[in-house]
Amino acid sequence: METHRLAFDPARGEGVVFCEDVPPDGHTWRYGVIAAWVAGVQEQEGRLAEALGVDWFELDVQVK
């Protein structure tokens, strides 16, 4: 996460936070994207998809 500047950074007030619990299906991830603006959320979601090696649509459907 840090390599892609996605880890939550309190100084910047933005980043991606993964939930610790395991969802019912046992293999998807729950996460939240924190940013000051909608464009910042979208940009971070794009970088998250890139970091995970998935298409953004696949990320949106399967991970959220």
C-alpha cells in the first residue's frame, strides 16, 4: 500500500483503509477510501485497482 501511496496517511488526511473482519464469503475485502474530494477517491480507487492487478470495474464489483 505504501509503495502506491495508498496507505492512510493522517498528515495528508487520505488513503485506503482495509477492514479487519472477514466478510461472509471469506475471500473478498472490505475497504474505505478517504479523500477530501470525489476526484481524490476516484484517483485512489484507480491506483488500488492497479496495485491489485484488477480492472477498476472488477474492483468495484468484487471488492466493495
